[in-house]
Amino acid sequence: MEMGLLWHDDSKLDFAIKVLEAAERYEQKYGTPPNCCYVHPESLPDDRPLTNGIKVVVSPAVLPNHFWIGIRLGPRLREAQG
């Protein structure tokens, strides 16, 4: 993912709801739904909740309670844009 929306949520809401709220804001802002969300390892619950087709990726580069959400391009799409 080269560009995304950084969303902060330190509330007590369920993890899946946090991802879906970030996705909703991303779609409002950019006009297309996201397909990927990077989160800090400590932010991901053990049960890997369903997130409506949004792939959740663990990254220590993302701060706790932050969600970096956007569109992850596959290799073919990256080449086509290239």
C-alpha cells in the first residue's frame, strides 16, 4: 500500500467496528472502499475478527491504536500503473 488514511481509535469498541469505521471514513474521503488495513501487533485481538473483506496486516511500524487503511495493489496492478 502506497497511500492510505491513518485512523486513530483508542476507544473500547470492538476491533472489527474500529476497522469498519475507518473503512467508512476512507470511502467517504476517497470514493472507493479500502481492501487493506495495517495495525500494530498489540492492537490485533487473538480471534482475528471478520472485517468485511478488508485484509488486516500486522506491522510494528504502525503505532498502537492506529489503523492505516487503504488499497493494497497486487503486483499486476502496480506494473500497469507503472
